[in-house]
Amino acid sequence: MKVIRDLSEIDQPFDHAVVTLGNFDGVHLGHREIFRSVLQSARREKGTSVVCTFEPHPLKLLAADRAPLLINTPQERERLIAASCVDVLMILPFTRELAALDPEQFVDQILLERIGLKHLVVGYDYAFGKGRSGSIEFLRDQGRSKGFKVDVFGPVQKNGQVISSTRVRQHVLSGDVEGVVSLLGRHFNFEGQVVHGDGRGHHLGFATANIFTEKELIPASGVYACIAMVDGREYKSVVSIGCKTTFGEHPLTIEAHLFDFDQDVYDQTMRLYFVKKLRDQKTFSDKEALIDAIKQDVEQAHHCLERSRIIEYREYLTFEQDEA
């Protein structure tokens, strides 16, 4: 996959570009179906499949108070889109100048002149341009007058409910890491750097790795059964997210206790795959009550993870695998 981060990197329009536009936050199963449609059309028409997205998310610039917590970091989104086997990923800088373009200017100057658009595939609720005035009907009118095809992709549903980035956020923020798998097509996960904590877990008999992550979307406070990935190896684990209220401390922490693990991993990167929420965060009366609860958490996690296998982006079911 070729990655383009600025329009100046395009020397000439792509050959018969089949393009989709969107933020694609989460790269969930609905997004994957759009990518599949783009790939199929590009292969059938002997063209180039192009995913065009923006960085930062437009609302981060235009209305920061309404901007959503992003499901993916930019690096995660790029890896996930690459796993869908598109030819070109365009990550355009979203600036006030770009936001000020009216929809027809965007179509003429960017989609047609620079990218070489011949076939556009968009989601049913897509709108773009100043004031989101670039509606589906506008795109269809432009396609008829300027010679490009427009396909509108309807809502992708699971169990009668539409798959959307909003629903993914709702599941994660409520702690429903099991339910979100059917929307994402993979376990919710994030990576972070192992940093020094207060060492209290070690004194309790359950050494923990404290994780600092740049991920915006974090599951609800509580205790989770997870699989941790360190140096390419998997370790069953219990992860606690929340404030240490038992000890009167309030900053949010992410602590992972890895089973059968005694390595020094400070400053290393760890990725956590969330399998199941075990319980809400609680305040315990004393240290002994906390230790008893942790023992129960570990026992439950062992049972939960005994037959669990993580689904990660490398198993994202690429186009060729789906066809097979």
C-alpha cells in the first residue's frame, strides 16, 4: 500500500481511481465492507483503489468541544487500512484552508484534477465540504455532469443494529469489550509504554506493569481479563483501569498483572487485548480485602482466558482471505 500524506506527493492522477472518502475511525466491519467494495470495483475496472481520509479528525479543528474520543491512534488506523489491501491510502492534512473549500472546489481540484477520480464509493451518511454541504445528492449530480460514477454504500448491520463508530465508542466506554468484537471484527486493544509506578502491586504480591498510552478511547474503569503482548509473545493477564480509591489516590492508572511473567519491561511497549470485563472498580476496607479480591480476579481471568485466542489486525481478513 502506498501512503500519501500531502497532495504535493501526487505527480500525476492515478489510473482510473476508485475512491472512498471518510474519517474511518475504528476501521470497523462497516468500513471494511466499503473497502471491499472499492477493491472489487477497482479490480473489475482495472483501476486503482484509493482510501482518502484526514488528519486530524475535522472536528478536532472545527469544533473541539464536539470532537469524539478517537478509537484508533493514527498509526493503528493506517495499519488496519493497510490490512484491507487497498492500493493507496491518502491521509490529507485537515486545515482551515481545506475546510473552507466549497464541495464543488473539492471535487474539481482534489478528486478530479489531483486524484483522477472515475468511481466514488461513499457511506450512506457521508457529507463533506464547508458546512457539510457536499451531500450524497450533490455528489450524484456532480458525477452525472462530470463523468464519474457514484455508489452509495448502505448501512452495515449486525443483529439488526447499524455498525458505526459511535456504537463502538458506546460499547468501550461502558466496558463491554466482549460486545465490541462483533463490531470491530477484532478485540479492542491499545499499546503503551511501561512506566514506573508506586510499586504497591509488588508489595501486595501481584506485581503490575503501569501503562502509559496515547490512546484516547479507554474502557470504563474496572478489572478486565486481557491478553498482553510483549516482544511478540502473549501472556494472560488481569488489567485494572481506574483510580486507587482504596489508598485515597485519584489519578487514573492502567495496571497489568501478567501471569507467569517476571521480566523487567520498563520503557518497553506492551499491547493489551481486552477479552472480558470481570468487575467494576471497588473501594476495599483494607489491604487484606483487596488482596482477596485480586486473587478472585486472577482465578476468574485464568478461567476466562483458558480457551481465548486474540483476534488482532494481522488476522484482519484481507480481501484475498475473504474471497477464499
